[in-house]
Amino acid sequence: MKFRWNNYLLPIVVGVILFGILFSLDSDVETLLQGRIPNKKPGIVVNQVGYLPQWQKKAFFRHNTGLDSQVKLQNTTQLIDRDTNKEIATFSLTPETIDRDSADGISTIDFSEISQQGNYYLRNGKFKSVPFAIGTDIYRDPLIKLLRSYYLQRCGVAIDDPVSGISHPPCHVRDGILANGDEPTKIDGVGGWHDGGSYNKYVATTTVSIGRLLTLYEENPNLFPDSQLNIPESGNGRSDLLDEMEFGLNWLLKMQRADGAVYRKVAGATWALNLAPDEDIQPRYVYGISTPETAKFAAVMAIASRNFELIDRELADKYLTSAKLAWEYLQNQPQMQVDWKAEDDLGSDKYLASQFNTEKSLTTDIDDRLWAAAELYITTGKDNFANYFSDNLDKVEYDVFEWKNPVSLGAIDYLRQKRQPVSTETISQIETKVKQQADRILEIVNQNPYNIASDRFIWGSNRTVAESGIALIYAYRITDNTQYLNGAIAQLDYLLGRNHFNQTFITDIGTNSVQNLSNLYTRAKQIKIPGVVVSGANATAQDSKVYKDKGHLSYSDDELSYATNGNATDYNAAVISLIVNLLEN
């Protein structure tokens, strides 16, 4: 056969050219071609909700130094009144800094001097920011959406919401069979909130979420009135927030065994793909007892008792009795205990130490016991709880509050309690830990061109960012150092759009809000749940939907990216708390 060059030469040449192009691309461009990094156009990124008049106000102009090298910036940026389209002020850009993960060149636009309330956007030549506001009440509606999302994810009851249009019959009304051989073989596990982007229910996230939100109510009851959220209990004469927390608390009570121990979760043995909540009729199991969960249960029940004391004394007593029973179990079980089998996690998340959750705090339950001791002392005034807390505080790492390590909320609650006398030595010890933690966080903020308070992007990074902001606020209240306060504001700015993606990480909040929530219900029925915080960048990329090891760039607004775009109750609680704490400063 005669060899015909014309048949082979063109494909060879094209192949060589394509190979050369692909070989020359860095990982950032390669990722762009794969469609995993949206919104890479140069432009101005801002907090898309806006700023209180007294807040620091900073926006960024960002562009990719490799892809957008020909971008021509003006030396100044204008603040424009949206209502009149008139220029309000002009600001210079800072010299450009380069972000390692994204190769973005970032220049800062500082317009903190502007305190006049109004609706604005920023303009630099042909580039405009999305609109934002400056005002005193601009976070009212976002907070309502964030809080209402709990109601929309209630389990075991019918949902018929006139605001969002979400509606389904009662779901999971036969929860739950005891999975690991306890007697009786079944308990009433109905209730609680769907969590983790699925229909499962977890004690770990429920406790820290309620603890975080009830602490907010305890400090700021006037911010959470009756009829605020338009939920079924609205109009009953007490705070809608307390009503929603009671719904979660009542499910937690069902998870306590007669001896005081607490089960970990309720879930099916398979993931309920392509089903609405009421269509998931598989058997649902109650999985093993756990001393970490038992301790977190004791802590949140103690908090609940003092929050409900003046509203419903009988219910408050019930909560406190349950907290004491859990503590008694812990005293009789001094070593960490978790009843777990590999098959427990076939249709649900583990929420224990794992290949993805490797923190040292997950190898012990003393951090959980410390949170319980602190809250029980504040509620009861009993010295044995105070002594346990003081004697063991230095035995654990002091870190941001989360289900993996909740000790910091106990320490802060101990610090601001009104009960006397308290140990002045312990107070001093806590204040030192708070300031040391804030200094570590602030160093990370200042080293990152996007001012993100995290250098470890793992599952739930947005929660970590929010909780880091809260930790900075605690330090600000102790020291009056405005660097801490401004660092906290920067975390809210990041979550609300001042980021590489020019996108907020909360559904239905901001001009460019997250669109493709990785949630079983929203995927199955193509609906939207407003006010839901997503997990955020995850450099470990467990779902293989984002580029690995790229820091804050390891994110995708993709409904299949469960590791970056899923939701959980504790994410919302952290962001709500960050906003409210900032509003109070």
C-alpha cells in the first residue's frame, strides 16, 4: 500500500500544536478550560450586600496576571450613586499584590471615609462593580433569609411556605430503628432538621448550631422578636428564633438514652438520590452513642435551660435535667467512647475522625466536656463544673468554635457570664487565649491578598472563615484594637462577594449569589432554598469537581460538588453569628 502523507500529516501537525499548547498551560488556565473556575473576568469585587456607615469599606480590583496582562487600569476609581448616577468621590488604587493560588493581581480600593447612606457602585474605566448599599438596616433581610432556612429544612412535618414556595408533606415519620443492637429496637427519632445537604440529622452539627444561635439570643434578645421569620409559630408571643431552636432541641431530647448517653445521628442506609423528603421512605436508623455528642448535648441543653427559664419554666427544667443526666453519664464513662461501625456511614456523613477530618481534637472528648462544664456552671452555679473547666482548660487546643472542637464558645460564655464569684485566674487565662488566637488569625488575614482568615481550605471552609471572624470580634471587645474588628469585617466581605469568583456563598443573597446548591432536595425537584450558606473552597477536592490543592480557588458553583457547594446547619449558624456580632460593634 502506498503511504499517503496527506492522510497523516495534518493530524500529526495539529496534534503536536495542541500538545504544545496544553503543555505550556499552567494549572490555573488548564482548570479554566475545564470549566471549573468561573468568573475569571477582570473587575471590581465588593461586599454585595454592603457596609454599615461606621465600618471599614474596601473593595478589590482583581485580574489574572497571566490571562489579563493587557488590562489597562485607571489610576483612580469612582464611587457612583446608583440613584442619581452622579460621582460621589474618587479613590486611588493601592499597588498590586499577587495572590499565589489564583495568580490574581489585586489592588485595594479603600472608601471607608464614606458614611452617607445610599445605593452605590464602583467604576474604574470600563469596569463596574455590582451594586451595594451603605446603611444601618441593610442586613435585616439577609438575616431573616439565613434564619428561615432552618424552618425550610425541618424534618418530620409538612412544609408549606408562602414565602419561598417550598412545599412537601410530612417526611421521615418513622425514624428511627436502633442500628447497633440497643433495646428497645426502635425509638421516636422524628423531628430535627435535614442537614449536610441531605435528609440526615446529626447531633454534632445540631448542638453547635443551636448553641451558637441561643448564645446570640442570650446577648441580643431584642434582635429576634416574635413574627420576625413568618414561620408557623409566629404570633405566639415569643421569639421566632426560640421557636425554631425548640424544634431542634426537642429532636435532640429524643436522641438521649435513658442512662444519659446520646446517639450520634439518624439516617438511611443509602443516599436518597432524586427524591423529595417525603418520597424517601427507606428505613431510617439511629446510630451509636458517643461521649463527644453526649457532652455537646449537655452543653446545649444547659444553654437552652437558661434561655427558656423566663418563658417556659417547665421546658427549661426539662432541658436542665437532660443536661445533668448527660453529665452524669460522662462521669461514669471517663474515657472517650464512640459506638461506630463502617456500615454506619453508607448513607450519611461520619462526623468523626476520618481521612478527611484529621484534627487532634477528634481523638479526645475533653474539649466537648469542657464546653459542657462551662455551660452547666453558668446555668447552675455549681462549683464542680467550674472546677472541672478551670482544671482542664489548658489540656486542649484553643481553636475556632465548631463541632470538632467547641471549647472556645464555652470559654467565651464563661468570660462574659454575670454569675459571681468567678475565678479571676481563669478569666485572665481565657483572655490570653482569645488574644493569642486572634493574633494568629490576623497574621493569616494580613498575608493573604484577599484577606481570608484561613490558610487551610478543607470541608466547611466558609464556616471556618466566619468563625475566625467571630474570634477576631471577641479579641476586639477585650482590647479595642480596631485591627481585629476590620479583620472580622473582611471575612464577611469575602463571604458576600469580595472574592475571586465575584460571588456570594449564600443562596439568594447578593447580585451574584451561589446558584447550584448541592442538596438532595434542590437537585431532585429543581427548587431553590434561599438563605443557605455553602461549604466553600475545599483543596482536598473529595468530589473531584474542583481543582485540587489550589486554596480558595478550589471551589465550584456546581450541584455535583458536594464537597464545596453543599450546606449544613452549622455553616448558617456561623455566618448569622458573624453578622450579628458585627452589627453590635
